[in-house]
Amino acid sequence: MKHTGKVSKIPVIGFAIIAAIALSAVLLLTGCEEPESAHVHDEGTWVTTLPPTCTETGKKELRCTVDQFVLDTGTIAALGHDYGNWTATLDSDISKKICSRDQTHQLTGLTGTTRFTFEPIGETATAYSVKSGTSTTDAIAIPDYYRPDAQSDYLLIMEISEWAFNGSLDITSITIPAGLTKIGNSAFNNCTSLTSITIPDSVTSIGSSAFYNCTSLTSITIPAGVTKIGDYTFNNCTSLTDITIHAGVTEIGQFAFYYCTSLTSIDIPEGVETISNYTFYYCTSLAAITIPAGITSIGNHAFQNCAVLISITIPEGVETIGENAFEDCTGLTSINILEGVETIGTFAFWNCTSLTSITIPASVTSMGVRAFSGWTTSQTINVPFANDNAKPEEWDTYWKLGCNAVIKYWNGSAYE
Ligand SMILES: [Zn+2]
Ligand SMILES: [Zn+2]
């Protein structure tokens, strides 16, 4: 009604113009629903709507040649690279193959052992693993192929061996070839100048301690095919602010992010089953973390000294909160422990002095010694039993030793 009111106030000519515009708009709209045209669509021709590239599929549409009506859609397979022959480069020991479709697609082949040493993979050497690298250059690029001499065949470089670049203090960046599948244990241990590494999607295994003490590394993406982040993998990566872990990872090892003091947030994908001992110990910048559904236990010391962690929810399904798990999480103002947790370890919440209260669900049948040590009179602990004598057998006699918090007991309908 508001609209007609407005129209009545403008002159008649204006109204006529508006009416004409409105009418033509209506005609235009209904034009889209014209009755079945006289022709029957022909078999049509396929028209490429998105050309495929070497690695990406394209799209196509089957269109009637008379009115371009889309009869069907389909995909066009990726073309694959079209590499020619090996050609020499200015570096006498490096050859290249260049893709005819895209000059940026290149394969490199190394002859001899001037830059790296290699070990064969398999009894009959079907591929090579980089055994060690020199650290005389800042940026290193691992080639795609290797052959010991010009008479041998090039074979793919598929692995980086254990300790391969251990203590290479000068390396600042590493390029890993697209065919590599495995990074061995301690491969980049103590590469303290390493700031940048891109791990290609082909990598499915990253060994334990692989990036131990890479104190300059700021960001890393774990490829989708990797299922396990091993023990100590990023231990003491004190500059690491950013890490992306794709769904598919089911295991994060002990000490994996120990002392990652710059890490501000991390998404743990669903599918991970446990948070191991010391995994996020001393991550003093970690302000946000989500513990996904599916986690069944939080290890000993898992979040100890995460001093700026503000809020945490222990999801349903978690049965155990380990010893010292949240010790010295002095910034924690909110913790929500859902029903299902059965065990809370010794010193689990020691010095969590910013929490105003915590509610222990009735499912907790075991409570360790001094679990709330350091708590003050301004804090409250809600416990799921009516008085001290009614506490479950496995609540330790000294569970509240060192704790001055107000204890409120469950009277059947409220905490008092
Ligand atoms: Zn047609
Ligand atoms: Zn290509």
C-alpha cells in the first residue's frame, strides 16, 4: 500500500512512463517462458567452456546449434605435461625438461654429486633418496631426477633421508620436487635459518623431529595425504605462527609443537584421536584452539604453560585429562568440561588462576593429587557429590591439597 500511495503523488505523465517501463519489464520476464519453440533441439555440439590445463580438468557443454540450449555438461580430462627431451643448462650438472604447454612447468635432472649425495631406494634402485646436502647456498632446490653419471638413467628423487640436512645452518629456503613422497626423521633438524619450505601434495610421510629446532620457520602447510605428524616434528619452532593441518591427519605426536612460542592458533582436524603428551607445551602465544569431537584423551602436560589460552571446551568423548595438562594456563578464563570425562590427572589445573569457576561433571570418577593446586579463595570448584565423604573412591584424598578455592557440592539440584 505504501507504493500506491507514493505513485498517486507524482504527475500523470510520470505515472504513464513508469507504467510503460513496468509493462515492458513484465514482457521481458515472461519472454523467458515462451511456449515450446517450433524446433526440436538437434544433437548439438560440444563447446569447451573451461579449457583443461596440464594438471586441471576442463569443462564442456553440449549445446543445441539452433538456440544454444544446453543439453548436457561434461568434464575434459587434464592434458598432462608435454615434456620434451632433456636439455643442458648453464649449470653443467643440471639438465631440464620444459613443458610445451607451459614454460613454467619444468623438470630438473642432476648428474653427479656436487650438490647432494644420494642413496638408492629399493634393492634394484628404482628411485633415489637425498642422503645429504651441502649447506653452502642459502636457497636449495632439490631436483626431480638424479643420475650418478651421464651414462646412467635418470631416476626420480622420491625421498629425503633421515638427518639429510641436519644442522645446515645457512639454508633459508628449500624447494622440494613435486614427486617426493617422504621426508625422513630429523631431515631438517636444526636448520635454524630455514624460513620457508613448501611441501608438495605428493608427500605422504613426514618423519618425527623433521623440523626440530627450525627456529626461523614461520609457516608451513601439511599436505592432504599426510596422516601422521610425528613426535617432536615442530619442536621448538619458535617463529612458527601459522600451520595448516588438513583433514586426514589422525595422529599428532608427543612434543609435536613443544615450545612453538609464536603459534597463535591451530585447527586440529576431526579425525585426530588423541592429543599426546607435551604436544602444545609452552605454546605461550596460543590463544585459541578447538579440540574436535573424536578426541578421547588429552595427554600429560599437553597444554602446560599456554599462558594466553583464554577458553577451552573439552568435548564429549574425551575420557582422560592428563597430568599437568593445563598447568599454568594462567590466562584461561573459561573451561567447559562436558560429561564423559572420567579421569583428571595429578596437577591437571595447577595455577589456572584466572578461572572463576570450574564444574566437574558426574562422570569424573578419578581425580589426581593436587589437581587444583594454587587456586585461590576467589575461585570456585563445583563437584558432583554432596560432601567430602561421598566423593568417588578414586578421587585422591589429596585432590584439593594446595587449593584454597571455594568447594561447592551438588545437593541433587544445585551446587552449594
Ligand atoms: Zn534448440
Ligand atoms: Zn605442463
